[in-house]
Amino acid sequence: MKGILNKIKIYLTDWKNLLTHSIVGIGILLGGIFLPIHPHARMTVVGSVVFINVLRMKYI
């Protein structure tokens, strides 16, 4: 259990991960204000960012 929590902490404190999520979050926020975006599309974008970050951290 401690190993899993340690990996989650590393994932959440990685600066590239924080930057990517910040950019996507701001984009989704602005898009939600100015464009009618379906909620499923928003969830797909966020899920894709998480998936790509997990792959990046695991294999790079």
C-alpha cells in the first residue's frame, strides 16, 4: 500500500504532469465558457491526458 501511495505522490508532484493538467484545465474552462462542448468530450480529453502522462512516466 505504501508503494502505491508513493507512486501517486510522485505522479501528482511531477512538474510536467502539473503543467499539462493546468494547460488542459484552463483550455477546458475557457472552452466551457465560450464553446458548447459536450461533457463526455471534456471527460475524454481529461482521461486522455491522464493516460498519456501515465505512459510517459512509465516508459520515459
